[in-house]
Amino acid sequence: MPVERYVLLGLASPRAGWFNDLARWANSLSIPVEFVKCLSAEELLARLGSGRAFSAAIIDAGLSALDRDLIDAIARSNCAVLVVDDSRRSADWGSLGASVALAEDFDRQALLDALRSNAVPVAAADEVPGLHPEIVTGGRRGQVALVCGPGGTGASTIAIALAQGLALAHPTGTASVGTDAGDARERWPGGSVLVADLARYADQAMLHDAGDVVPGVQELVEAHRNGAPDPADVVSLIFDVKERGYHLLLGLRRPHAWAAMRPRAFEAAFDNLRRAYSVIVCDVEADFEGEREGGSLDVEERNVMSRTAATHADVVLVVGLPGLKGLHGLIRAVNELISFGVSVGRIVPVVNRAPRQQRARAQLTSTLGAMTNNPSAACLASPIFLPERRIDECVQDGVRLPDSVTAPITGAFMAMARRLPAATIDEPDPEPLVPGSIGHWDTDSPGSQAAWG
């Protein structure tokens, strides 16, 4: 059973009597306190920024490092500040921001009273969460559909349409899209359908009028930092969109919250979702830049959600608009995906708000092929044309989208997902370096430059 105790950071001279007394009380378990000694104010601040929860910091008033700024930095970490008063230095510690001032000869009861009044205990468990018995290394993984595109193209709405079409489709694919086939785990082979909002500028909460923005992907990733939660706990973080037959995972509450998406924790959370759902429709931004492309590890971690989804995507729908600017943005997103490592055979262009005339569509297809400057994109699939539809009312009212929107993209996903093998993007293996090759372009001859060092 989890127990609670106070976790204290201590900063004082090693010769301070109370410093040694407090360490002795904590080690003998005579008080419910875990005491962490710090050698400097820098170490104390570093521990506060490590992500571990602390109840309070107890500091000797005789230290020159104790000032208003240090107290404010500790308080901003949701940590109480206990100052052990020193007769050699008189100050109004309360006005400086300290929670309480203790006498130099304080006893255990005085310390506990100060902690109960100003600090919050930290729960401790006897066991660290590990793998759930039902979750093993192997097992079936659900398929992944990735939907992306430049801003304003309707990619988020296309993700909703695809999820609805898959959720309401007959398992064998013989029934028409839009027919209700009962439970979601029976409508698509193996399980239900999830819409995962993995964009930094998340819109699915607004499009679904979720009301609550908690829980979401941040809570899901946090739950996977130290293990794999129970499947029931994962489901508790998901919203059920009953009218359209799928589930919804809300995205980031603010764009800068990507810093909380630790790469390994997110990968574990994404893998756990694939175990629970047959199809995950990922709504992401068309930004897959990593350290290899720009040299920045921070940018790669910022794009961890889109990069992880693209790595496992069985089918990728790239949404664009008609016109020169719209097709240019679509091709740019296609080239980004191909450069990242996604097979061109898995990419399906989608032209939203397309004209209804066959001649105009043929011209768009021709223009799309002419604008493709990547040789790998020569065998790109023919685009799907979705005409202009008044679906804003459907989105606003939370009702099903018309079959004319869901049927084309659902059929394309089913055809490609059943034809192609599971998606994998292999990491490049290390390559031996030829002496003299570092610092030269690929077109240079390493051998000719080797003699120059």
C-alpha cells in the first residue's frame, strides 16, 4: 500500500548541529521524513528541477546563498521553505517569502508541526509499477492511419471522417460504409477505432466540443513513464464518441506542452494504444524534422508524436487543396514523408474541396504529377477527390458525417491496409568511415583527399 512521508531538501553547513540531528531522525525512522542533503544552492535547485516531488526545503539562515531569489525559486517549485533562524543574521524571513522560521534548537515535534502546516507529503509505493500481466512483449498490434496536411486544408475533419467510416464499416468490407454493425470491436477486425490528436496545435477537442480537455495525451504519456498501466486505466483516459462509433484521445492543451512528451514514454504509450485498438487514426502536423535533418535534438523531441506515428503508419493520407498553392503544400508534405522514410506506396494524396468536373480533376492530377520533383514519388497513388460539402453543421452538432465524405477515404484505407505488409522504418546501420572522408561532400572522392589528411 502506498504510504506518505515528507521529502525534505536540506542546505546548511556540515557542522550545523540541527543538520546532523535531522539526518539522524530521518535515518532512524523516528519521523516520517526522507532527508536529502545538498552541498550548495545550485545542487538544491538542480534537484528541484529534476522532476521529483519534494515537500519542503530546510535551509540554514547563516548561509549567504539564502536570499529572496533563492526562496522565490523554491516556492515556484511548489515547495515550502523552512528557514532555521540564526542569531548571527537577523531578517524578517516571512516578508522574504519563507513559509516558516524555526528556532536553531527545534525538536522533532516542532518540525512535524511546521511540515503539517506548510508542506504536502509525498506518496511512496513499495513497488514500482511494471508490466501488467496482460501486456506482453509480443501480441497483435492495431493498424495506424496517419492524416496530415498544411494548415487549413481540413486534415482534422478528414481524420474524423476516416475514423467514422472504419468504425461503421462491415468487418468483411462487403457492407456499405455507414451501416451500423453493432459493437465497435466487431465492426472492424480485432477491435475498435481511435482518433488520436497528436498535433501540437490540437483541434480535435474543439471539433468534438469535448468541454473537458483533461484527460488527454499528456496524462497518457505520464502514466507510461514508469511502466505500462492496466488496460482499464488506459481506456479511462479516452472519450467515447458514441454517435460516430469511435473513441477519441484529446491532444495537447497548449502547443508548448510538447516538452512533457518524453520520447520513450510516448513510444510506450503509443504501443499500448495499438494493443487496445484495431485502428488508430492519428491527426498530426506535416512536420517530421529530426536531428538528422536539422542537427537539433530539441526539434526531434518536439516532433516525437508525428515521427512515431509516421514510423508505424500503414496508410498515410496527405490532405491538400486545389490550386497552385494547395498542390504545392501537398507535394511538400509528401516529400517530407518520403525523406523521413515512409514508403511512397503507403501515401494517398487527398484533394479536399475538389471541383466536380472530371476535366478539372484530370488537370489537377496532371499538375500534381508535374510538380512532383522527388523520383521516389513517381509511383504515387492517384489522388482522392472530395468535393465541397456542407459538413460544418454535422461537426458542430456532433452527428455523423455524410457517406459521400467517409466512403472514398475509408475504401482507400481498407484496400491499401489489406494489401501492404506492416509498416516499419529501419534505422540506418553504422557505416565504416574511409580515412579522409570526413569534411567532404558526397561527390568528392575520399581516396583523392586522404593524402591531405
